[in-house]
Amino acid sequence: MADQPHDPGLQAERTELAWRRTQLSLLVITCLALRDQELAVTLLALGSAALLWLGQRRRYRHSLAMLRDERGRAQLLPVLGTSLALLVMALLAIHGALLRVAPP
């Protein structure tokens, strides 16, 4: 009994909720980019949110299996991909803002 995790399933649920918050944040970025008519940022944020949503079930099952087996490795690709997408969005937004401010 002492071998089992004290919160079976809850850690995976917290991880899933964190990914859902990331998806929601990307959708908010999409709405803000639409307001400023930043098409590249809008498409990148929307695509990132969609990819995260599509892989959500697989990540959740993977987290549960890691807890059940008490071993496993974190999946770096979703984290690195999301980080890269956010970096590109930020650079595109900064570039667009600089173009709007700079005199012609």
C-alpha cells in the first residue's frame, strides 16, 4: 500500500489542466492578433492550439501510464514545440509593431 502514489491520477489531471490553460492562452493570443490583423500570429497561435488539443488525450494517457509504472520519461517535443511557437509569435508581433511605428 505504501508503494502506490498518494494521488493516483491527480498528477496527470493537473498536467492536463496546465496544457488546457496553455491552449486557452493561445486562443486569447489568436483573438488579440485578429484584432490587430496580424495574420501570421493568428494562424500560428490557432495552429498551435489545435495541435495541442489533438494530442491532449495521448499526453494524458502517457502521464497516467508513467504514474502507474512509476517510471517514464517526459515528452519534450510538445514543450519545445509550444515554446518555439510562442517565441516566433512574439518575434512576429514585435516586428509588426515596429513596422507600424516606423515612419515610411
